[in-house]
Amino acid sequence: MTQYQHYLPMHMTLHERCFPHKLMEGVWLWSVYSEEKAMYFNGYLVQTGEHEAIITDPPCGGPDVLEGFAALPRPTCILLTNADHERETEQFRAHFNIPVYCPELDAPLLSRHPDFTYRDGHTFPGGWRAIHLPDQKTPGESALYHEGHKLLILGDALIGKPYQRLSMLPPEKYRNPKNARLGLQRLQELEVSAILPGDGDPILLNPAGLITEAIRE
């Protein structure tokens, strides 16, 4: 994956962004727009081998959307960063006949039990590692990090809003907002070249400092 090579204009039409598009080398994005939240909910297909990939937090499904995956690396599993990002997981699980992984602490919150659970430090195909972030919206909130490519996938830990910036969720989403900020400090230790949030817009250029800025605000 190349640090600065990206493909997808962030201001695509709603119709276009619903289908998987190449975001950067080895990463495809597709989204559904939330009128209520005034931002996109994102899913990512991340290549882990020559012909294999993983799916994260899948939003909109349906036959037309799923057809767009036919020419892409075949997913071998679905990784959820938290229970609230279950979204259209069942459509993707059934279509590809693949297992679902969820943070262990969030598994009881899903509408259907996952095939597998994971904890902090769990490694996935292709070099991805789970990072548990305590005291967030759900108890198992986790990020996914690839040290080699310096890529960070987020669930609800931080959202990509305003454009090309990061923000925490509103204070009422947390049991203790102060503890939530402290829990996010683990992300400051990471070296990142791109940040792929589950909500909002990806940040593909100059992400340095944005995590610290969001936590301080």
C-alpha cells in the first residue's frame, strides 16, 4: 500500500459512493449516507493476500452493491470494531459464507452471536492487529492497525468529521467522557500515514497530529 497514492474523491455523489471504489493501493471503500448524522458510514475491503481480503464494519448491502465485489479480492472474514457497527453484516456473511469477528466485550450486544471474538493484541491475516480502546461508547471498542503500512482503521473511537479532521463522539455517548479521552491515548503512540474511520471521511494525507488534536478538543 502506498502512502500517498489514493483514488477516490471524497465528494462523490451518494449513488457512486455506495459501491466499492479503490481508495488506495489494496483498500476499497463503500459507504451509505446518514441523513440523521450528516455523514457517511463506511466499510472497507482490505487486501491481505494476492486474492484474499478482509471486510470491516460493512454498511449498505443489497444485490447491486454486492455485485461490485465480484472483481475484487475475495473476503475471508468480517471484522467488526464494535457492536454498533454490526450494520449489514448478515448480508455479507451470507453472501460470502465467511465468519464474523467481534470484540469479545461487545459480542453480547450483537443481534446475532459472532463466529469468533477477539481481544486486544489479536492479529489478523495480512498483518493487522487489534487495539482495544477502553471506556468508549461500547466496552469492546477497538481499532485495527497495520504497522507495516501505517494504516489505522477506526470504528466509533474517532469520526472523520469535520472534513479532513477527526472528532470524538458527543459527550452524552460516553459513560465518562474524561475516561474516554484517556482511553484514546493509545492511538497517539501509533505512526500513521492514513486514517480510515468507520464514520465520516478518510484522511489520506498528513494525518500526523490529528488524533492528538481530536482528543484535546
